[in-house]
Amino acid sequence: MEVQALGAHRRERDEFFRSHYASPIPEEDLETFSGLSYFPPNAEMSFTGTFEPSDGSMVPIESTAGTSSGYHKLGTLRVDVLGVEYRFTVLDDGDGNPFIPFGDETNGDSTYGGGRYLPVTLRDDTFAEIDFDLAHNPFCVYDDEFVCPLPPPVNRISAPIEAGEKMYRSHT
């Protein structure tokens, strides 16, 4: 994503968190909310890979509540990230949007310990794009009332992904 477009995306996200009725920021924190924290834009963190559609079957995914819920598996994204080939499980977020819940070596340090979410752009039945500058925290980072899916082991990256959203306050 171009730097200007990414900046606009981040401003829109901050505005949503600041003023939208569905913001996950607790009401008592809105007065002091000054925006989310992000890594600097990094054009080298955008990748295109091979998408292998699945039958849309439900797969169990562990959650922050210690329970498991079923998510529609849209397919597998085979992509080279920082010199390593990964086979990420791509899920439907419940609203028809493909995403990858992922973990990396920044979790628990500069990013949320439970991982982040990465939107997936499906180009056709063969290719998909991911841009780690768009990686974002799940809503449970901002409010413990939310229950969020955790990254499955296959979606763990063995390197630090210093792109996208950083940790919000002290919720590591």
C-alpha cells in the first residue's frame, strides 16, 4: 500500500476507534484516546502468494477465553515471507472478509501477546495479497469483554514482523 493511502487508512481507523458507536475502546478511556500506535510504513512487507481455495468447511480455532469456535476456512495461502515459505490458513471473519490470524516474534513485546490479524486480498482463485502494514490488533486488546480467535500454530511466523499496529497501552 502506498504511504499516502496507508496514512489515510490509519487516520480512518483512529477516527473509528475515537468516535464510532462500535468502537472497542471502553467509554472511560475515550477521553484520553489519542490514536493507535503503528510501526513505520514498510513497503517490503507486502507479499503475493498462491491461494488454494478450500471447501469452506468449519475449522476449530482456539480463543482468548480458552474455548474453541468454528471458523470457515476459505483456503491456504502459500507465500514467501522474509525468505521462508509459509502455508497460512485463511479464515472468514464472519462478515465475508478473508483474514489470517497470525503470531510472530514481536508478540508479547511490541505487539499483543495473542497475535494480530491480517486482511487478505483475494485476486482470483489462484493468487492473494497480504500487506503486513495492515496488520491490526483484535478487539480483545482494547476491551476484555471481547473474545478473539488466536492464531493456529500453522500461522506462526518465526521472525519479527515489524509492520502494522503495535501494542495498545500495556496489554501485552
